[in-house]
Amino acid sequence: MPSESTARGSLNGIWLFENEHPADSFLANLKSFIIRHLPEGEVTIDNLASQMNISRRTLQRRLADRNTNFLHVLQDVRSRMALRYLADDRLGITEIAFLLGYADQGSFSSAFKSWQGVSPRDFRRKK
């Protein structure tokens, strides 16, 4: 299992979302919470709302105001992090899966293929 320092050391919210404008502090804060909690395992809307000291409904409403939802933001963070992690040849596919909060490599590979059209291994080979 990857260490917490691996996750924090290789991703820090700032460079992960460097091409986005930090004008929306709520979304930036939410993404930061997601990044910090993914390596711990399952990230749920209830857990993050609690960590952010707001209700689930308030979180849903704020996301709806931005024409998005929790699952979309979570998948966006995971897909961006996956690309960053895959660029680091020191990280194995299984380790990346755990860093992204997946229970196993197969679940991560299926999700990655739905985002990129190729498996993580094939993506890494093409780079």
C-alpha cells in the first residue's frame, strides 16, 4: 500500500489544477479535500461534506450551482491524478489504483479505459 507521504509528495493540488483559475475557492477546496482523502480508500459525498463542515445537501446544491455534481468532480480529480501518476515510472499500476482510492487494479483499469480509451499499461507504453 502506498504511503500517505507518496500521495502528498507527488500531488499537491496546486500543480494538479494549474491550468484552472482559482477564482472558485469552493471547487478548489473540494478538490483539495478529495486529493487528501483518496489514498485512505472510499471517498463519499457524506464523508467529504462532513470534513468540509457542511451538509451533504449544501454540498450538492453548491455543485449544482456550478452545473456539476460530486461524481463528476471526483472522476475529474481521479482522471487528472491518474495521468500524473502514470507519468512517474516509479509507481506501479496497482500502487496508482490504491492512491486513487480504488480497491483493486481492475477497477482502476476499467475506469481509466473509460476516460482515455486505453488501459493504463497501454497508455504508459505510448508515452
